[in-house]
Amino acid sequence: MPIQPTAALNAHLPVPALAAEGVIGLIAPAGPAALDTEKAHQWMRSRGYSLRIFPGVGLQEGYLAGSDEARLKDLHEAFADTDIDAILCLRGGYGSPRLLDKIDFDLLRRNPKPFVGYSDITALHLAINRYAGFVSFHGPMLNADLLGDKQAPTEASFFNLLRGQARAGSLLPHPVAFPLTTIEPGIALGSLLGGNLSLIASTLGTPYEINTDGIILFIEDVNEPLYRIDRLLNHLRLAGKLENLRGVLVGDVAGVDFAALCALLKQTFEPLRIPVLAGWRSGHCDPNLTLPMGALVRLDAGARELTLAQDVVFK
């Protein structure tokens, strides 16, 4: 298994754009969930796409969507199949970290394509970005988000990035109904990387831990009280993962008082003198905006703007 990480300071490679009338593969690398397959196929057809559901989506072994072997097989086959244009995940939960040391990253590197998910899928984003070197997408799950009718611009954000409508120089729009908060002003340019804070912390001390040198760190979480968010951030600090950051984008931290969270963020990041912007609607929230993991972005925390500094897909 190759363990030669790509440099976090470099922009990760764009992936092929989702073509019109393309085929989207659905896998379940983490937890199980009931899927209305007819509704799923109809949703895709109404948007001009075909859906291929991989076998593991219908499996369950306790809190996992089938065995590790079955879930890994679906992941590998979804990337290897040249008819599959993009890969969606059924849900999060738990299970993705169990696959990390078994993934064939050479296979993934030979077959780059849009890979989308969040929550437990963070473990796969970190591994793909580190060892395969291409952009992946922190974005909606099929079940909870797309079929769950989350409000705009959840769907538009997803398709705009995967189809290539958002390009280098494009401002990533944020809904005005959900104001952003500047924790620390400033401008930073770096690769956007991160995801679920609990999952990021769980990879520390492993070959799949996040490389934070020169990145703009993105974090979100759910069902974690404020003291646990504090503990997780302190874990990153003690591990030396904050000292070389260029900036921080904070997504939804569901269930935590926002004013108290902002105070903790100020306390944590003010000594670093880097831009920090909070309240971005990505994660366990509605709407749930798609973000390109590994892509070079420009964060202007004072102006409350996030801009693509590279193409994330190519046609």
C-alpha cells in the first residue's frame, strides 16, 4: 500500500466534471440506512442523470452497512468503473475509518472522479487528499440531504461545483439568510481541507492524519457539547496541527450555542493571528453547501467571502 502523501501546500488535482446525462454511483462506506430506491432513481432521472446503486447499500451488520470487505469492494469498484461519473454516499454514521488501511490508492489515482460526502466520510476525504492527491467534495448525502429536500442552495451548490459552473475566481455564494461571523479578520490563500472535527482528531497519530501545513482548515460537528469542541480543538493544538494554519473556516456546529462557540474560537485562534470565519452552512445543517476539499481557495474573513483559486473539475 503506497504511503507517499501529496504535499498539503500544493493545490490538489481537479477531477473530471460531472457530464450531462452522466451516471452517479451510490455507495455506503459507513452506516446503513433504508433507501427508497424508486424515489432515488426518480430524483436522478428528473435532473438528467442515471443512478447505479452498489450492492453494499442494501446491507447491514449492526451499525455498519455490511462487512468491511463489502464496503471496500463497493468503493474500489465505483472508482474503477469508467461508466461511473461521480460517487455519492448513502449516509455517515460510522465505518469509513475502518477502511483506510485497505484502500488501493493507486487505483483511485488512476481513476479520479468527484467523490461526495461528509460527517464520517471525512476520514475518506483526508485519505484521498493525502494519498491520491485529487480534489474531493464535502457535500450532501443522497438520503438525508438530496432526497431529504434540504433548502436551497444545497442542490445548486452541489451541481455548480461538480459540473464546473464554479471555476477559478468564482465566489462561493453563501445564503444571506444565514449571516457569517468574522472571528478574526484577514485574507489567506491555501488548500481547503478538513471536515468533521471529531473525525479529524480521531486520525491523529495514524498515517491518515491531516497535514495542516499551509492549509485553510475547515471544521464542523454535531451532537458535541461545547466542552468537547474545546477538547477537540485543544487536541489539535497540542498535536501541533494549528501552528502552521493559514486560516480557518468554521461550518455548522449543531447543538452548540453560537455565541459561546464564537468565544471559544476567538480564544483558540486569536493568538495565531490568522483569518477565521464562522457560520458557514456546511455540515449537519439545512442548507448544506458543498465545499471542495484539497482545492486552493482564498478566504477573506473580514469581507466574509470564500473564493475558488483553482478549477476543481475539468471538462
